[in-house]
Amino acid sequence: MHTCPEAAHQELRALYERLDAELAPFRRRCDATGRCCNFAATDHMLFVTKLEAAEMARAGAEPDAAQAAAGRCPYLRGTQCGIREHRALGCRIYYCDRTHEEDRNALYERFLKEVRAVEARHGIEANYGPVTKAYVPAEPHA
Ligand code: SF4
């Protein structure tokens, strides 16, 4: 059973809110094709920390292991994210349109350090892996 302290989840959600606000000037149009979540087709991968993976599991959507094995995000449902409110840093920052990509990458690096600091404060083991392997089974919403 994978658990992280409730306080750590609360800090992560507050951090996501701050990220979303700071990201506003660098957002690009998204046509919701689901292509960016099909890693096998796009030659990139979403990496998540342990706390991020646990937050994704809290959405209550059962991750699809067959999809993960095929190189797609286990939370992709058709062309839509099945856990949008709980999605990870990388999901929030990535756009097919690469305009402002450097600014978004800088935000990613800064916020990833913050996530790791939250994890360290709460004694959560440092782990950073591809979501196709690091996802955890759905947990009941707290
Ligand atoms: S969590 Fe959602 S947005 Fe992120 S890669 Fe998976 S389906 Fe895409």
C-alpha cells in the first residue's frame, strides 16, 4: 500500500495552484488530442515523483496497466486526461506548441525542487520515474 501523509498532499495541491497561476502567461492552445499522453507515439515520457504518483492515485480512476505497457499514460481515457485535477507537474507544463518552452521548463525545474522539498520534509522516499511504471493503484479520495 502506497501512502503519503495528508499534509504532504495538501502542500502539493497548493503548489499546483501556484504553478497554474505562474504558468498562465506561458500557456498555449491545447486541442485535447491526447497525443502528448501517448508517449510511444511522441518519443517523450512523463516522469513523476512518489508524492505526485500518490496524488494521481487519489483521483479514484483505476490506472490502466495495459495502456501503460503499450507506452501510453495509464490515466488517459480516450483523448482526455482521466485525472485532470490531480495531474502531475509535467502534465501541466507540457504543450505541443513549443513557444515559451524555455520559460515552462524553468518553472518545471523550480517547482520540481519544491515538490522534492515537500517530500523531504515529510520523510517521503525520493523517487522519480516514468508514470508508466511509477503509477500506483487508485486510493479512495480523502
Ligand atoms: S496524467 Fe493526464 S495529462 Fe498527465 S500524461 Fe496522464 S493522461 Fe496525460
